[in-house]
Amino acid sequence: VVSGLATAGAFLYSLKDVSAESRRDVIEGAGIAVVVLTIGGFFIHKAVRFFEEQDKMSLEDRQEDEDHHG
């Protein structure tokens, strides 16, 4: 939380010398970038979880096969 606030503060401070019209464009672009990165991170997280579960199921299946075939 502290890191996020510090980053946001530094970002806003860096806009102090930017004109109002340009500042709006920069903030909109940064907002869009944050949304896209958040969505991308969500999908990457879901993909990793999916593959971890597939690995777990595969290992369990292998273990059952070894138990049955001795």
C-alpha cells in the first residue's frame, strides 16, 4: 500500500510542469495502462493456477496408476 501511494505521489508530482490539457491525456493513458496491465495480470494468474491444477491432477493420476500396477 505504501509503495503504491509513493508511486502515485511521484507520478502526480512529475505532472506539475505539464499543461492541463496534456496532463489529462497523460493521466488517461496511465489509467488505461493500469487497467490493461491489471487484466493481463489477472489472466496470467488464472493460467498459472490452471496449469498448477493440471499438474496436480496429472501427478495424482500417475500415483493411482502406480498403486494399481504395483
